[in-house]
Amino acid sequence: MMVFLRALLPLLLFALAGHAGAQGVLVDKSDIRFVSKQMGVNFEGRFRNWKANVVFLPNDLARSKAEFDIDLASIDLESDDSESEIKGPLWFDTAKFPVAHFASASMKSLGADKFEVSGQLTIKGVAKNAIVPISLKKDAAGNSVADGTFTVKRLDYGIGLGLWADTETVANDVVVRVHMVLSPAK
């Protein structure tokens, strides 16, 4: 259930992953995962469907941008019961809020192929500022690979209400891990 919150954060990381302009994200090689704690035990999940519009110009970060839309109903918790619950009004409320959205406002270099993407993450109609740290490298095929980890506070977005709002039952922190692979720039 906490997975849903973490999945939104990975969108931010995915947006940052667009290492070079005119690159396409290789979705089949990319992954947005999240980890939460339920009753002290790690609970992992991912989102199956998302889209991104990324322009990353390392030498012109002012013209770089990242936008992501995540289909919240595509959450994968490896449990049909958990997935049904998380789509309901106490969690994601996918009937009213089917998509989580991230739009970058700025990007900055931290040196040594590390970047910070700042923007706004919107979940369930609640928009909050978010910062996503990203590390970039090249793989053997010449693809740009962006990896990042950040934490989202699920209760800030009204995720996990009612008895689920108790942070002893479900932790407020959701750790998002993003692995994005982008084809070489043309």
C-alpha cells in the first residue's frame, strides 16, 4: 500500500534520467520501484505504465526539462487484493486521480555526473515541491543510465487515510528507486 507513494517519486527520477537531448527512454530496460514499511516489514512495488518527456542538456541545464505521468492503476504489488485496496479512496483513489504528474522546474549539476532535479510532484490533486538526486553513467551499449533514490512522505499527499494513517502500521516515508536507461543521443 505504501508502494503507491514511492512510485510517484520514481517519476521524478525518471525525468532526471534523460541524460542527453533527443534521447528516448528504453522503458523495457528502465524501472521505477518503491519500498515502504508495513508493520516494520519492507513492502516493495513498482508501476507498470508511465510516460515521460525528457530533454536533458548537460551543458545547458536551463533548457532541460522532465515531465512524467504515471498510471496509478498500473501499480504492481504482486497481490491482487493489495492492488485493489491501493486503488481505492483511502490510498490513490484512481477513479478520481488516475495519474500522478511530475514537472521539473530546474536542474543543476552537482559535479562528477551527479545532478539534482527540482520540480513539482502532484498526487491525488496535491502538488508539492520535490528534489530528485540522480547519478549518470554510460553502459556498454553507449546508453545513458540514470539511477536515483529519494523519499516521499505519503501522508503529505493524503495517501493511506483512515486506519492506514497510523505511521506505526504503515510508515510515512516511501523510498523511491529509479533506474532509467536512455538511448544514445542522435
